[in-house]
Amino acid sequence: MIVGLVVGAIVLTLFGSRLLDTTGDTADHPECDLLAGACSWTTQDGEWRVRLQEVEEGAQGMEYVLQVSVPKAPDRFLAVLKGQSMYMGEYPVPLVREAPLEYQARFTAPFCTTGADMIWRIDLQDGQERLENVPWTLVFKAQK
């Protein structure tokens, strides 16, 4: 029994930080605060631009509008909200085509019950696959 506890403690020490890590594959990317301004980058296909705006306080909290300009339209384009400061699940937000290469989504970030501020990450996806060409960790700080 003691050997099992010692082995468990060693495994937890070695792998515990990986299990609790909410940053996923974006740990090597610098953060871009979407509420501070638009985030943009260039790929071989062309220019990408992501912008987030607070719209109004709704019954469920602050409402946001996410706008994404792309050089080439993905098949099934969506944004996925994930907790950056604390894992609170994943919330898919479908992006609606507003123009040939312009997408938009309106959403409310879920409340965090343990604190007033929550940092959320937005991952852009084509269907179930996260887009690999995003050089930023797209984040914003939501408030109650």
C-alpha cells in the first residue's frame, strides 16, 4: 500500500501539471487580447483578422460579437470557447457567413462562480479540427 502511494505521488508530480493544463496546444503561442484590439496574421492563403467587441449587458451577462475575416472560406467554420484561467468546459460558437470571406457570431461567455473575472480562449476550427495556422492564443477577459 505504501509503495502504491509513493508511485502515485511520483506520477502526480510528473504528470499532474499536464493534466491540469488548460492551454492545450497553444502554450507556445503569444497571447492576443481580443478586447484590446483586432488580432491579425498572414498565411500563404492571405490575411486573417479576428475582432471581438462587447455589445451589451444581457440577462445572461455581457454579450460579445466575434468577427473573423479570412482569405479562404473554411467548410464548417466555428469558434470554440475554452477557459484559459480555469477549465469550464468547451462551448462551440458557430460562425455565420456575413459576406464571402467575413464571418460573425454573437455569444455570451458562461459565468465563473469562483471569481468575477474569467479569461477565455477562442480556438478557431474547421469542423472538429482546430486551425493550425493561428500564431496567437486568442483570449479575452470576461466580467460578470
